[in-house]
Amino acid sequence: MGFSVTKVFRIFLFAIAIAIVAAVVYVSIAPFGSRVDVRIDAGLNDSRVTFVNPFTTSTRIGPGKDGAIVEVPELEMGNPEVSFSVKVPYEDFKRATVEIKYSKVPDELIFGVGTGETARNVPIHNNALNNLGWFTMSTGGITLFQREKEYGSIDEFLRALPEISKENSSTGEESRVASYYFEPTQPLPPDVVLEKAHKAVRFPNTLRGQHEFYICLSEGKGNITFQKQDLNNYEGEDPLVVRLYQGNKLLKEESYPDDGDISASNKYYSPRFCVYRISDFSPGIYRVSFECDNDVLIKNFTSSERYICIADRVFLADNYVYRAVKTKPATIFTNAEVLTGQVWNPEAEQVVTVDNDGFLDLSEPFVEKYLEFGSGEKTVRVKKGAVMLSSPGGQFSFEAESLFDPFPIKTLNFGGNLDPNSYDYVISQYSIPKRLGKGSYLQKIRIDISDMKPQDKTYSFRLIAPGVSEINRARIDYLKLSLEK
């Protein structure tokens, strides 16, 4: 029994060979290492960094490295925004870590990262929250501020948040919870009946251009089918990109190309049948974004899920003026409290009625008209298309049973002119920075960038400091940025 010396030696050689192969594979995948580090200070000279809106470089009198009094260079923000880009060796990083030392603090300091269509901002400093003086607890970059100490952990508060919001809603009061760079996970709305959720819904009207939808995936999956047709009114390609989000996190995207005619020919061709499949996600509310220009028509939109509504604005296109469609009326259901309407063509002039007791007189092209009313569901009747209806924060649907509120948890937006007496809690993606003395602060944050794909291997970054000016500058001692795979 036991291994011979020869066998042990062979095992040892095999282990070395495996290690060498693993190292070669790793180097081929990440030839420059798994992390990219960048430091920005007054002595910056890094060819990977390109400034768009640069810092202001100045000097102050202070001790040098040997203790002698010298002119010390420093970076300052004399404008509300500094922006720069960083060239990276490859395109898939999972997180960004930012360490920043700063002084001459403005009321607020924000750090942002973006790549093309995807961007994310994270707070660095907020004087109002730092000086709030409430009971405070932090976990994983999330901080809860409580006027009175009622909840012992952030998890306990988040579990209670739907009930807090429900109580406010039932009494007609505004939320007592303010949020700051934090989106609570929304539960299934109370008007969603899961047993009835898996039922196909088809839009009877054609849409034009970019739209966003909220969809309830009762089983974490579903299909959207539609026909894409290009009007070719304008020069250039007319692609359509469909993106799926949960909150602000991009989960999936798919592209549908131009019809092949990139000229302003005013010719239209047979619409292309498209399928967008959603699968392998947890049940919940998701946002689907159709991103395209106004040269694109969306026809025969069909969802396998009953609960789907259009967010903020709907551009109805059923008007012969667009050539590829016939003129037809539309009935829209909405929970909007303020409704705006607009037309651009004389052929679309009309009066839009709302619940038979209100109307929008859209008899003047290019002129917005609006109508205010209370909460609750309304029925909007449109005589013909080529009209846009909008209501920021409102939803629209073509079936009354499909309409739902995707945000049952309501919070106030912290900041601005919000009355401090109007809320008892602040939930935030923010950690109070470390105070170093002499007006200096140190902050370290981590940002999930796994859903961002840099364009041309380049990430864009920015520092935002509202209120900063040439006579009210913020000073940045240094900024260290690490991108990790």
C-alpha cells in the first residue's frame, strides 16, 4: 500500500502542469491583470485618463515632503461638474471602487459612472444627512436615519416598509419615508391577481418611437411579440433595442436591425415579426424599454402577461399621415393625475375626451394642452392617431384590467425644499464619510458596474457638486479609482 516515489513525482509534475495551464488561460483572458487602478491628483499624468470638463489646478502655501514651506499644487472644482473617461484593456468589469479625499465641502457631492445608455450615480457627501442628528445605522452601503429609534436593523425596516406605505395610502397621507439614491424593492401591487396574471394581451393600436413598459412576471418569465416597421422618413439606420431592467439594473438586451433602407425614401416595407423572450427571473415587476427613434412603428404588440402598462407617455400612430397605417380611434385607460396632449399634423387635430366630463382641445399643432384631475382610473378616448399623451409618473394601458401601479411603495425624494418635519425616516444608498479634521473628509464607495459594457473600451466618470462656482470651490486632494473583474 501507499504511493511509490515515482507516483508522487508524477502527481507533482501533473499539478505543476495544471498550474501552468491555468496561468496561461488567465493571462489570455486578463493579460493586464484582474484590476485597473487609476489615481487622480494634482500631479496626474496618466495616458489612460482623458478629461472632458477638467479640474482647476491651483496652489497653496504649505509644507513640502522635507518640511520646508513650498507652493503645494491642488485640484479644485470651479464648476458644478468635472467629467473624464478612462481607457481600459477589456470590457467586462464587475465593480468600481472609489476612494476620495476632499475638503471645502459643498452641500452635496455625487460620483457617477456610465457607458453609453447605462449610467449610475452614487452620493459621496451630503451635508443635510451628515448633520441630521438622528439615530443612524449602516449595512452594506445602505444607511437608515430614524427620528426615533423604532427599528433595530435595516432588514427589519425594509420588511416593514410595504406596511408603512400601505398605512399612509389608506389614510390619504403622504409617505413618512424619504429616500436618497435608494430604490426600494417593490412588492407585487395589491391590484395584481396572480391567478389571472398569465393571460395574453394584445394592443389594438400602433405605437410610434420609444416607449417604456412595466410588466408583472407572475412566474418570472414571459414573451413579448410585435412587428417592427420603419417609416424611412429620415436618413440613417432605424434600429430598435429592447432592454429589461429590475430597478435601474440592466438584465437583458436584444437588438432588432434596420429594414435595410437608410435613406429618407419615405418608402415602407413589410413589417418584421419580432419576439422578445424573458425567462429565468424571479417573480416581480420589471421595466421593459423599447429604444428607437420616431422612424419606427410598433405594431401588433402582444404580451403573454396580462399586467403590462406603458409608462409616462404613449405615442399613438394610427393615422393615414404615416402612410403605413390606417386612421383609427383608441381607448386608453390611465391613472394619470395630470394629462398632457400634443399633435404635430393638421390631420391629427381633434378633441380628446376624458371620462366624458373633461377634454383636451388639440386643434393647434405643436401646442401642448394639459388637464388636471384627481387620483383614480380614467378612460381617455382618442378619435385618431398621430397624437402623444403624457403624464410623468403615470401609466397607460389598452385594457382596464391590465393597468396597475408598479410602485406600491411610495417614498419622498430627500433633498431640495423637502420639509424636515414631513418625514420620520430616510433610507439611502449613502454612508457618512470619515471626518479627518481641518475640514477634510475621506469617503470610499463601491459601485456595481456588471451590467455596463464600455464603448470602445472606455468608461465615463463624473463628479457633480451642485452650488460650486469659481468663487465657491471644492477641493479634491485625490481620487483613487479601481475597476475589478
